[in-house]
Amino acid sequence: MITVEQTRNDFESDIGPLVKSFFPEETVWMKKAPPKDPVTYRLYADVREHSMRLLFFGADGREIFDVSDSAELSNKPEYRNVIKRLLYRSLSAYTGKELPWGAQTGVRPAKIALDRLGLGWTEEEIRSFMKEHYLCSEEKTDLSIRIAKKEYRLLSALEKKGYSIYIGIAFCPSKCLYCSFPSYAVQQYGNLMDDYLLALFKEIEFAKDCLPWELQTVYVGGGTPTALDANRLERLLKKIRDTLDFSHVREFTVEAGRPDSITEEKVRILKQYGVTRISVNPQTMNQRTLDIIGRRHTAEDVKRAFSMARQAGHDNINMDLIMGLPGEDLPEAAHTLDEIGKLSPDSLTVHTLAIKRAADLNIYKERYQAMIPENTEEMLGLAAEFMKEHEYFPYYLYRQKNMTGSLENVGYAKEGKEGLYNILMMEEQQTILALGAGGTSKYVFPAGGRIERTDNCKSITDYIGRIDEMIARKRNFLEKEGGAFL
Ligand code: SF4
């Protein structure tokens, strides 16, 4: 356990993740209460108005480093970057490690490049900025710029002011080991589906005309929307199509997600209601891993579900993969890619396992600790090579906290098959109204980069019982901020 003490808490979310990235096996303890486990290192951050000092000690009290720098606390973004660079360089010198993303701890590295492209910066200026400011590696700087250029081109094609709607279906056939989404196993909570849909329909009614712009993308995710039986799925899609104005919708995505939830009837219904993009998510094609992570479907089910979707006429199918699952190494990653290559989906999203606090994988850490792979970076390299060879191009990127190897998730697509919603959401380019349990609506203000959020309850029973309150939160926000926002 590494304890972090600070004279102020302003930089907690910068210091904590950076320390964790250097010592992924350690818990970083930032609370005032005494730590529960034995302490291996202590970091002390002395934050002053015009300067900072970082002291790092070993368990035996020996000083490892004592470094300082200066910046104006009144200019927080700049202060933040100076303190992160100072910490990064000191920890890097001590551990001998370099992190691919350097001192960059944010979840949207491509947004740094995208925003600057919008301001007219040249590629070279962005490259120097990312290297000097965030100490990013050459490879990750290149990836960010490449993705930002693609995003810039795709977003420029959206002419008018628009918004998107996200609809969350919080049910799944079973709960995956690593899941930290709002998701409820059908077997246990299936009896709540009708009440859930009723509440959701109320929210869809509210959303239909609360913004005066073009609705440009609709994304139904979860959970697993296809965990609904065919009848309920059809009712949901009918409600969406009958209520929302689809005249300007450029993309209508439904995450079919779990292959064990896909049937011929459901993929036909998705097509019938004009869904333009679906995902069928294997995560891995290794049966042993699927069993460990609790997916309760086979690799053969993935192939079957994919071919059903193709036969129903779906010509834009995404597949999600995870690198770094318990017990997997390079041969397992190669096998997955090989099997996926035979299916030839239109886009692939390659995730790196992020072990979140709430997920079972973290709760049962002791049981799976020995199975967490160490060479996720090499697996990502293998995936990147595969993408190049099969002409999938990277088009969006994000990072999560507690990611294995301090790496990233990358969306790849064949030319013209990119998921527009993914870019809009990830790069915070337009307002997204989120409906359903656990949804967070994001309101992007036209000026000054301001973004505000309203949250829905995560628990489905709360969502069902408090739906009027969820709607009122959005309504109140829009009434209060109307002038500046609209
Ligand atoms: S399918 Fe996705 S949302 Fe459902 S339990 Fe698994 S990880 Fe969670």
C-alpha cells in the first residue's frame, strides 16, 4: 500500500492515478484514516501558492526523492501539469519505467489533439505539445493525432447543430466477472422488465422535443438490449421510432452485445426498425476464458450470432474484444484475432481490461491475481498489426482508470463504417441525452467548453420508482440553463 498525504486535495485525481500507474499491484491510499494494510511507500505532496514539493519515502523511512518546482496555483491547469510532470519524472527515474501515455492521466487523449486541430494548430505543433507537456511516447502521440484527424474529418461532415440520444437497457443474460456497468441478470430481475420499459417510455416521451436541434444519432446500449425477449425488444424499437424524430438521424446503433441473447427473430426485428449498426461482442474467442469471466456462451455462439446478423442484412457489425483477460497471453490473443478475421466484422473495438473497484474481478482479486497477464502491451501491438493487415483504421480512443499497463481502448473500423456516436460521446462534441438506469446526460455548452451533467439512478428499482424525478432533473436543468445552453 502506498499512502499519499497532501497539504491540499486539489490534485488528488491527478496524483493518485499516476502513482497507481507506476505501481499497479499496490493500493494507493489517499484517505485521512490510517491505512489498513502494511505501507510500502509514502508520498507527501506539499502544495503552495507558488511552488510544490514532492517527498517520497520507503517503508523503512528512507528518503527516495525530494523534488520541487514552481507554478502559480491560481492557474490550476498549468499547476496540474507541472506537478504531474514532476511526479512522473521522479517515479520514472526511481522505477526505471516509462509509461506509454507519460504524465497524461485523462480519459480522452485524442481530444487534446482534436481541440487543437479545431484551433488551427499544425500536426507538428500538436506533436511537440503532447511530448513536452504530457511526456507522451512517440507511438501514443502518433496514435492520438491520427485518430484526431479522422475524427475531425468525420465531424466536419455534420453540418448542423445536433444532439444524440443514448438509451440504456440495464439487463444482461448473466453478470460478467469484470463488469462495472449498471446491469442486472435476467434470471433474477427479469420480472422488472415491463416496469422498466414503462419508465423508459416515459423518459423517451420527454426527450422527443426537449431540444430544438437535429437528432443525429441514437444509441441503445446497456447492459444488453437484446437481453429483452423479441416481443419487448420490438415494443422498445417501435416506441423509439414512433416517438423520436428520425428525419436527420445518421446512425441508429443497438448493442446486441452478448451472443447468448441473439436470435434470428431479434436480428430481423432490429433490421425491420431501421437499426443501421449493431455489435456482437465476443471479448475473446477462447472458451476457457469465456468460462472464467462468466459469459455463459461459447465461441461457437459468437460465430452463429454473427452469421445470423449478416443473413438478416446487417452490414455494419462491430465486435468488442478485451486484451488482458485472466489467463490469456499472446497465443490466446492471436487465436481470438485469427477467429475474428474469418468473420470479418465492419469494426472492432479493442479494450484493455480495466479492473474497477466494483467489479467481481476486483472483489475476488486474490483468486485471479496470478492470472492477470503482464504483457497486455504486446497483445495490443498484435491487435494493431492485425488491424493494419485487415484494413481497419483507428477512429476513436479512450482510457479508463485502473487500466492494465496504463494503456487504452481503441475503436477501429473499415473506411465508412465508423461509429459516429462513439466519437461524439467520447470527444464531448455534442449534447447527449441519456435515458434509462445509470444514464448520465451531458450538456455541451456552445461557448467556453463548459459541460454539465445530470444523472439517472443506477439501480433499476430506483429508476422505476423515481422516473418522474429523473425527468424533472433534466427539465429543471434545461429551464435553468436554457438561455446559455440553447
Ligand atoms: S454483457 Fe456487458 S453490461 Fe452485461 S454483464 Fe457483461 S460486461 Fe456487463
